[in-house]
Amino acid sequence: MPVTGYAYPWDVLDAPGFLDRAAEIGVDEVAVALSYHTTRAATPWSPNRTSVLARHAALYRPVRDWAWGSLDQTRLRPGTPDWTGRDDPGGDAVRALREAGMDAAGWVVLTHNSRLGEANPDVCVRNCFDEPYPWALCPSSAEVRQFAATLAEEAVDGLELSSLVLEACGQLGAVHQCHHEKTDAVWSPAAARLLSVCCCAACAGRWTEAGAEPERITDELRRAVRSLIVHGDSGMTEDPLEEELAGLLLATRQAATDELRGAVLAAVAGSGARVVLHGAVDPWVTGALPGLTPAAAGDVDAVVLPCWQAGAATVDAVGAARERLPGAVRVGAYITAVAANPVPDIAGYVTELGKAGADELHLYHLGLAGPARWADMRAAATAARYLPAASHT
């Protein structure tokens, strides 16, 4: 089973011994973040610092005026990563990998951008209480789709990539870590799902086109959320929405997601890289790995599923995806070796995922996993190598 290891540009370029470590555990390709959201990333392999503070979302390639227009012409223009000290950190990292004989994937985060969301709340996801989610750009907006397409096109420009990994290729929702988050365990899964339904002007326009009344929809959503919060418990998964309304809301979101993905893929059609989509089996999921639409499998070469929570439910989700997706579409299992609670037997877990139908392992994270976690990284990659590329057949 092939292994993709994830990394930031500074991991590849600035952490001594990165190339040797990646080769030692035997990753088949390194996915380099070419566009990424705000983060503070630990640098356990660096002798000179403990972390990198990426103050805002940024494109880790040159932000060229001719592609993005001037600042007063284009609202949605990516930030530049001045914290790297390089003009083209993403490109430099990819080229360093290629020169060392390693395949490089381009890891592109699309709609997760707090910097642009805070500056342009009209294109953000907005819940039924008219509260914007500035970390989430809404795919229903044509402006957002154009931004995402240009972002992807500029991210891969001039690079020789084995894969293009698309994260947040869809809608983010209510559950997101903000500064000193205080919503954890307050909303039930059902309430969080309804609070993740976007009610922005672009989404409301789609409801109107479908013959529905946006004000009635938002009223029903608010009533349902309040009912779940006041009368429900934190574990509730079922909501009181009528089936017809739920169907309309999901269809609206999926149509926007398909349009977003279509615009991005059209923009990168000449890259020659295989297309890897981060997604989830549950169509209602929002976030970095949003729910798959019925049309998604026809557009991509592989789907990567969230497998960070080890257990039977995750293994079953991999099996369900393998059954639903065409045989030509590979199923990737995305696991982490840097969680607060390590997987007790990470090699055994990888083997379980392979037997359930995973075709490839996506391993997080080649830079964040320091000496204390490197044994887990090695164990996961080694277990994957002993599994056939298509162990479900």
C-alpha cells in the first residue's frame, strides 16, 4: 500500500535531515502545503526554534498581480507568507524533493481562510441566526469559486507533481477551533449539523430558484436548533427537519460543492497530477474533509477519508466507501501520529484499514511528529508497505 506523508514547506527546507527521515520510513510521496490556513506549527526537528506562527492563511507560491489583479480589483486575494523568508517556499520545497528523487504532491486548502472571511463576511458561510463563520468561504458564491480555481491553478503552476491533494473542497461549518474555543461538547451532533447549514445570500438565492422561501427555511432551522439545545441531550444525532426540507438543503450544498470542484479541476487540467480529494462518507459532513457528493467519484482518482479516530466506526466507514466508490477510485486512509492520545497499536490499525478496503495510507505529519512520535510514523508506514495496494480484492 503506497504512503503519502504530509509536510509544510519549512519542514522540507529548514528542518535538518527531513529528506533522510522521509526516505527512512519509505513514503512514496510527500504532500507539501502549497496553500494553507492560519496555524501555529511545532518544529520538533529544528535546533533553532520550537514553532512557526503562520498568522493568516496564505498561498505558499508567488502571488502574481497578473493572475490576481490589483488589490482594489480583487477582494479575494491570498495572503503572502512573510514568516517563511522566501519568495516561493512551496515551489522550493517541491523542487528539493524532486531533486532528491522523491515524488511531491501539492496540498491545496481551498475554502478555509479566516483572513479573507473576516474582511469579506458577505461571502462567508452564515448560519440560520445570521451569524457568519469567517473561517469558511461559501462555495455557493461565484466569487469564492473563482478564488478557489485561481488558487489551485497558481499553486501548481510550473511544478512537477505526482498528485494534487484538495482539502476543504466544499463547505466548512459550525464546528471549528477558534481562539480559546468554548463550544466543545455543548452542541449535539444534530444541532451542529443544522448550525452548519449555510443561509448566506447566495445559498438563499438557490433556495428561491428551487421554489422555496428562504425566510421560512431559516425560521424552521432556528426553531429546530433551539429545540435541540433546550430539550435535547449532547449526544442527539436526529433532528426534527422534514425530509423534503432536508433534501433541499443537502441538494443545494452539493450543487455548490460540485461547481466548486468543477471550477478547480478545470483550472488545473493541464497539471498532469492525479487528483486526490479529501472527503467523508456522510454527505452532511462539513469541514476540511466535507461530505462526498454523488458526482464526486467521477471527477477524481482517489478519495481520502478521515481516520484520525481509531475504532470500529472508522474502519466501517472505510469499508462503506470502498463498497460505494467505483473500483477505479482509490480509497485513502488519513491517520495521524500526532494526536493528543496516540493510537495504542498504530501498525495494527493501519492493517485493519487496509483489510477494510483502503488502497493507500495518508500519514500526518512528517514535520509535526518529532522524535517522541517518530516510532509511530515508522510503524504505520511499515505496516502499509506490507499490505497489497488493493487488499480488498
